[in-house]
Amino acid sequence: MGLNKDSYTDMQREVQSFHDKHDFKNTGGEELTYRIALMAEELGEISACVSKGKSKQQLAEECADLYILLIGTAIAADFDLKQAFWDKMEKLHKRESKMINGRIRVSEFRD
């Protein structure tokens, strides 16, 4: 049976397989501080794609790198990213939006 490329579960399995292949659990690849540094690096690469006018394909690849790291961080920290997504979306839908400096913000807007 092949992968269902529309399935989050199959994406998660694929990332788990990558972690297993390189023994991330026992070689520091699942250490959370390290993973945060990698995510910051990828976010910088995403920023460079936008600010330097790189191609949509390059931007997509850098976003995919960050997405893979996010899934891997959920694996490393042992939480359900899919459930966290839906829980957060439920909260976000209840929030108000405001225009701030000409751009929309959706936040809790605490005083």
C-alpha cells in the first residue's frame, strides 16, 4: 500500500521514518533546543526567499523544510500536532481582528 500524500498521518510516518533512519532519538536530533535553532534557521531562509525575490519553488521548499521540522518536533516532544492545530484554530476563530499599522492582526488584544 502506497502513501496517501493527502494524509497527515502518512506525513508523520514519513518524518518518523527519517528520524529512525538517522537515529535522531539517540544522536541529539530530537533535542528540543537544537530543533528550535533549526526552525529559526529555516525561518531565516523563508525570509530570504521573500526579501530577495526568490522563486515560488524555492519558497515552497523552505516552507516544507520548516513543516518537516514542526512535525519532527511534535514527534520529539511527544504531542499530537494535528490535535494542537485544531485546538488552536478553534481559539483563533473566536478572536477579534484589528487593523494595526495598515495590516490585519488577530489576537487576544490584552490591555
